[in-house]
Amino acid sequence: MAVQQPLTVQGAASSYPVIVRPGALADALPVLVREHRFSRAIVITNTTLAPLYGEPLVEALPDATLITVPDGEQHKTLDTVSRLYADLLAAGADRSSVVIGLGGGVIGDMAGFVAATFMRGIAFIQAPTSLLAMVDASIGGKVGVDLPQGKNLVGAFKDPLAVIADTATLRTLPEIEWRCGLAEVVKAALIADPPLLDHLLRHGPEPADDVIRRAAAVKIGLVEEDRLEHGPRAFLNLGHTFGHAVEQVSGYAWKHGEAVALGLAAAARLSEQRGLCASGLAGQVESALAALRLPTRYTDLDPDDLWRAMQHDKKWRGGAATFVLLHGIGQPVIVPDVPREDVIEVLRTLRTEP
Ligand SMILES: NC(=O)c1ccc[n+]([C@@H]2O[C@H](COP(=O)([O-])OP(=O)(O)OC[C@H]3O[C@@H](n4cnc5c(N)ncnc54)[C@H](O)[C@@H]3O)[C@@H](O)[C@H]2O)c1
Ligand SMILES: [Zn+2]
């Protein structure tokens, strides 16, 4: 087997590797932890993943403790964080300890926030186990939790020492989570890697490790260019302005990845409607999404409600309707002041009668 060069991310102070391969939890992670001679290794995971991957991992690590939280976004809160601080202290964690976040994006965000704040910050390792976390959430240093008023309203930037993505763990990932992760892979391809889209379509819905690496590389490229999110990192918002509105208006009945898929279809349509790209782009994007069994149409929501929800978008400075659109595949562009009528028109064309 060819030895894979690890991807690396240039963080705030130093660079860190992103290792994507099966078996990395059993070999790369224990080696890394031993090298650093941490006083303790605290593995934070959830009740679903603890028996599958958490317990074997703490067995393989020196001086390790497993801390388990309930599964689900509803537990990504300050309440859980304060329970975690108490558990860290009870486990004897100190400034020379390391926190390892083992799970999907919920665990990575929350464990990273704990590592960023416990004793003013201790070492952190991301061990993503969902496709979405491998290609998106574990990269870029954003960590945080939700408030009752909204998602990700409290957080920090915390670079990990490494991202260790053991792709063997994906075998147990539920099918719906696969598809949601694929929506972010399609997004990465549309932003910066056109051949990745063809590759995905040829190989079907089960992405190989190199697909994950390529999607991760797109995110790495953008966050390196723009660590604090003033410029090109905003391209990562492709499909997300529509997507967040769909999640909200549906009361989160639409999962994030499904909503992003619909949002990618909407962004492609809006690009075409405004004459930014050649006609045919929207059809191409929609057939790619459909081939991956992702939604490109909706029935249950009202276009005006979606427009209203978009106006609360954190990224619409001063309320101007700003969208990431496409000049073509691999050519994103930020377009401010898109008129309401244009957006509503696109939303109408994507709505089908029940
Ligand atoms: N920090 C960032 O830059 C960033 C970027 C994107 C998303 N996020 C955050 O990520 C979160 C979403 O992440 P997610 O989609 O991974 O959701 P998640 O963490 O809730 O995981 C989805 C489900 O899959 C399960 N799961 C994960 N890996 C598994 C495996 N290998 N086998 C079996 N089950 C497994 C989890 O237990 C959970 O039930 C959101 O909170 C979002 O805000 C953060
Ligand atoms: Zn997303």
C-alpha cells in the first residue's frame, strides 16, 4: 500500500497534520500521545461511540480516562461543558493534560471548547468519526457550543495538535449521516475541486479515503488563506444561507446536510438566473446531488418564511442579502445585495406540490 503523505494545516501558531486512514486511532493516536508525555489523556466521546471506539482507545493510551456525554446536538451546551470541567478535575487533569474529542462535529466542537478554556487552555486532539467532521468540522480551529437563543453562539478558535480521522470508524456511521456528509463533500467540489465532483459520481455514494482527503484539502486551503474569516473562508458558506433557513423554518426536521444539498441547488439556480454562469450548471449540480440521494426539491416550506429566516443570517452584514454563488464549478463568488424577488423566484421553482 502506498504511504499517504499527511495533509497539514497552518494554524495560528504552528502547523498540524490531518491524518486520514483506516486504523489511525489504534496506531497514530497512541504514538502521538506517547511522544508528548502528557500527564493525562482525557477522551471525550458520547454514549453511542464509547463502546465502539472510546473503550478500545483508552486501553491503547497511557494514563487515559474516558468521559462520556449523551448523544445529540441538544447536549452541545454550557451545561454539558460545566459537567465536563468537573469530570476533568475528577480525572486529575491539569495544564499538561490533553483532551481528545472522539466523535462527530458535536463532540469535536464541545471537547475543543473545553480544551480551549479549561485552565486557560490545554492541548487538544481532534479524532473525528463522522464524514462531516472529517471533511469539515474538525478542520479550521472553530470550537464552541449552542445557546438556547441559537447555534454556535459561544466559542473560541483552538487549533488541535493533530486531526486523526480513522476512516474505519465510518463503517458504523448511519446512512443518513453519510448522505449529510456527502453534501459537504459536494460543496467542497463546487468551491474548489471540479474533478472531485466527477470522481464522486463515478464511485457512487461511498467515498474512498482519497475523496475525504480532497474534500478536507479544500477546507484546509480556505482556512489557511483566511483563518479569522474575513475573506475567502466565506466561500465555505456556499449553500448554507439557504440551508440554514431551511433547517430553521422546518424546525430542524431537515437535517443540516439535507438542507445544504437543497441550498446548493438553490445557489446554482440563483447563479444561473443572474447570468453569472453558463446555463446548465444548475442541472449539473442537481443531478449530482440526486445521484447521491440528496434532496433538491422541497414541498413543506413557504418561500417567504425562508426569506425571512435568511435575514437573520449572521453573515449578512447590515442585513444586505449576500450569497455565495458560482461563476462555474470551482469558481465561487460573493454577491451582495441580491434582490428579494430573485431569491423568492428561485425558491418557488424548487418547490413542488405535495
Ligand atoms: N467547527 C466547525 O468548523 C464546524 C463545521 C461544521 C459543523 N460543525 C458542527 O458539527 C456538528 C455536526 O456534526 P456531525 O454531522 O458530525 O453530527 P454529530 O456529531 O451529531 O454526529 C452525527 C451522529 O452520528 C453519530 N456518529 C458519529 N460518528 C459515528 C460512527 N463512526 N459510527 C456510528 N455513529 C456515529 C453520532 O453519535 C451522532 O448521533 C454541528 O454541531 C455543527 O455545528 C462545526
Ligand atoms: Zn455545513
